[in-house]
Amino acid sequence: MDRNALTGLILITILMLVYFQFFAPKPPTPEPKPPTEQSEIAEATPEEEVEVPIQQRIQEDSLQRQTYEDLYGDFFPLLEGEEGSTPLTTDKLTLTINHRGGYIASAYLNEYKTFDSLALPIISEHPDNSFSFNFTYQNRRRVINSADIFFSPVGASLPQTISGADSATITFRAALSEDKYIDQIYTIYGDRYDLGYRISFHGFQDDWASSYYNLAWTSVLPKTELSVENMRRKSTIFYHQSEDYSSLSISDNKEEEKLRNGFINWVAFKSQFFSSILDAEQERGFKTVDLSMTTPEDEEINRKMVANFTVDASASSLISNQFRFYLGPNEYNTLRSYDNGYQELMDLGWWIVGYINIGTVYIFNYLEKFFSNYGIIIIILAFIFRMAVFPLTYKSHTSMAKMRVINQTPEMKELDAKHKDEPQKLQMAKMGVYKDMGVNMFGGCLPMLASYPFLIALFFFFPQSVELRQQSFLWANDLSTYDNILDLPFNIPGYGDHVSLFTLLMAISTFIYTWYQQKSQPATGANSQMKVIAYIMPVFLLVFLNNYASGLSLYYLCSNVITISQTTLIRAFMDDEKLLAQMRENKKARKGKGKGKNKNRPKSRLEKWAEAQQKKQQTLTKNQKKAQAKNRQQRRKK
């Protein structure tokens, strides 16, 4: 190594030592957090306990046994027990209560199946799923986690099946003695999706070392639908805090939120069609809640959701908190029946769109009494909505017909020739003619805007309507997801790797309707550019809706067909000559009434805007001519 290289190496080493000693940023100090299941267990037990169950470690290592006997004290005997579970079946749910931890290890919906016809889990048997509570015991010397304790069902015999209006209460107990024990009490209903849940501590008033305890709930939502992308669009953690309803963002891969100000009433792990809700069911709710949601790369998993709760508990002879689980579909009337705002889980859209969707729910429920096929119900729904806006459609087409007839008159063609180089003057002149003949320039557009809330409302409604789930119609096996008639050997970005026939037919019908509308409009000026833009919409819908619910494409298809039929009938019964004669009579009547008054008549906003645009154009033209004249003079001097 030469001298220069050695010198450089020494200098670099010295600079690095100085930097790390004096200038390197210090690691951030961790924020203090309220005790949770993970943090307290980490403090109370060795790090490797996260990987291997405590019971297994106690059996394998005598030293570990002594460590846990010291840590758990009176609870140590409850760390060992016989693994097992208690199955419970209702009309709606099939549940399994795990004896170790006393929690719901799995829950399946009896009336629903996955997209591949398997039993549908709302709480799956994934190893990461858990529900537990932990509390400090004997002056904070010990942290006890329910996940490590064995609970035994109380009673000689338990009802295995509950049906109809029947209910049953099942208690799982972890007893230190006859006077000191922990109960987890489940109340199961035969024909309901909810179940009562109570945690009770008996005889712990002398050993209770805190004013709260913690609940930890983790759920891995499995893929239950054909498209996991569609599931993830509608899956989030939703919560009710005081009077507000809110949810975590679904745009990021990982989202976290800490709720500290104000008590939280309930938290829901929401999927596309089903939700698990934990309701505090008490006046003060949960004291604090930490929420987090991640989206794994595994396409067989929807999302992983975690909620850590802090529950108020005062030391007394009986420390008891009542909760409620809801494990069921996102069906509006079912959620609303609990009278606690659960229906807010459904994203029905804002303001008027939401009210339209609520009305749609009731129309669906009414039509179900007469029709068993939801494809037919969607067709009828499209007909009802199109007829509801038919008066506006008729007014719109009448206004457009008037514009078309006027633009074909000799005086309008004369104006086109007279002001062909002055678009602003031409526009002003045409506006004057339209006004004299009683035609509103925007009469063809504004009434049609009233139909858009219906189109937008159904865009929100269909992708999350559990009523359409696994309902077939024609070639579509499931109206709640895309209908796949052809698998492509490649993936088209934004479009997908399949062809949805209902979406394709909807795009074709949109193109036909656009062509039908545009062919009667003059292809001049800005209107010509608008025509080109209008033909982009069918292509956009074809790409955008290819992966959406086929029921939505079916609705748009039927709506287009009905609208085209209405337009054809309106034009068939509309006489252009009579329409022109009527407008000329309007012009005469206006001139008769307005004699001597037009000079003092205040100008409308539209006329003022047009005049302002005309002045701007004149100023621009004048400046351009001055600049051209100046350039010519400069060239002559040269």
C-alpha cells in the first residue's frame, strides 16, 4: 500500500470515529404505552415464550417450571390442563370454545359458503388468531394472561345445539379456590348472530393491583370470495367513538391508530360481506384502544387486524364487565336491528346517495317476496329507477331536440357564416336566438344530472350487498363478483386477466347510447371535442368495471337499454316542424310583451359571462395584431 492510500485510509477512519462519537443521531426514546398483552408478557416471561407455549416449556424443563411457579404464584396450577374444546351450534353459527384461554377459537356461518363451496369462517382457525385478557395481580408482582390458563366448562351437561328462540348460558371457569375464580360466560341465542360475553373476577378485591385490565384481539381474515382485491377494498377496522363513526384507511399496506380521547363503544373487524364486532355494551365503553391493520402478501389472506383494549375495573368483591360479540353478515336491516349504529359499517355513500341506497335495501326486501332470482330483481330495480327520472329524461330530450331544430334553421346557418371567424360573437348571437325562442342552453344537461345519484348509489351498493352474494343469473355464477367467461393468457394492467361479459355488454350499450345521442348534435367547435371525450367513457367503464360485481354491470346494462328505448320513443313522437312552429310563436309572444322594455332589462349572468369572454377575445386579437405589426416594422428596419 502506498503512502497516499494509507494516509487516506487513516483520515477516513478518524472522520468516522468523530462522526459516530459526536454527530451521529441518537436512537429515539420509546414512548410509554399502557400495558397490553404483548408488553406485559414480555416483561414477565423470557423472550422465547412467544414461540413455544408455556405448558410445553413447563413439561420439558424443570428450571422453567420453577420460573413460572414463581411468576404465576396461585395461578401456576391452572397453567397445566387437558387440551380440548367445547363445540356449540345455533341456527346461525357453529362455534368452538377453546378450554385453554376460554376464547372462541373458531366461528363458522351456517347459512353461507366460501366462493369454493366450503364452510365460511368468520373467525378462522389461523394460528395467529387470539382473544385474551391480562391483569396485574398482587401489587404488580405478577401479570396473568388468560391465554395461558385452562378454563373448564361448569355443569354436568351442556347444550350442544340451540335453535329458534331458545338460548343457553355456558360458563368457563378458572378456579383458584371455591371463593376465588375467573369466569368467562357466553350467552348463545338460537336464531341470532350475536352472543353475550361476560368476564367476571370473584374474590379478587384484596389482590387486584390496578384500576383496569387489558383485552387483546387478533384476527386474520381469510379469503372467502373469488377476488381478494375486491375484499380488501371493503375490509377495514371500523369503530364507534362517542357520537362519531370512523375507520382505518385501506389505502396503505399498514395502518395504525391509537384512540385515547373519549370512550370507544365498539370496534368491528369488517370484511367485504361479513363483520366481527366487539361491543363494550356499557355506558363508559372501552377506556383506550390501539388498532392496527396489515395486508399480507399471501393472496389467501385478506387482512390481519389487531385491537388492544383497556377496560375499567374497580376492586370489589365482584369485578365484572359485559360485552357482546356480533359475528354475521353486513346486512343493513340485520345490523340496524341492534340499535347501536352497526349499520354504519356499510359504506352507502354520502348524503343523498346514502338515502337512495337505504331505499334500495327496502326495495330489494320487498321484491324478494315475489321473485327468487336476484338478476330479475336488478332488472326491475333498473326499470323503477329509470321510470322515476323519466320526466327529467323527457324534458332533457325535448330541450336537446329544440337545440337541434334551431341549429338547422336558415337564420342560424346565416349566423354561422357571418361570424365563422369570431366564435365569441357567434356564441353571443346564438344565445340571443335561443333566448328569444324560449330555449335553455343547459336544459338538456341539468335534468340528466338528477339521474347520476342513482348511478353512483348503486356503485356503492352492489359490491358490498350480501344479498347478491353467490346469487346466479344467466352465465354469472355470483352477482357480487365479476362474471368470468374467458381467461386471458396474460394480465392487462388495470383490466385484469379475464373477460367479464356483462361488463363488455354494458360498455357496448354505453357506446350505442353515446352514438345515438351525439349523432343529433352539431360537430362544430368545442362541441366536437366534447363528442370525442364522450366516446372515451365506454372504454373507461370497460376497463374499470371488469373486476367489479357483475350485478353492477347488469344494472348499468339494463339502465342503458331502458334509456335507449325511452329516447327512441320520445323521438318517434316528437314532430320537429311543430316544435319549430311553437318556438317561433314563443319568439313573437316575447317580442310583443317586451316592446320598449328590452333596453332596460338587466342582463343575465350567462350574458355577462359571454360578453366578458368576447371582450377578452377582442383584446387578445388586438394585442396579437399589434405584436405582428411591431415585428414587421423591426424586420423592415433591419
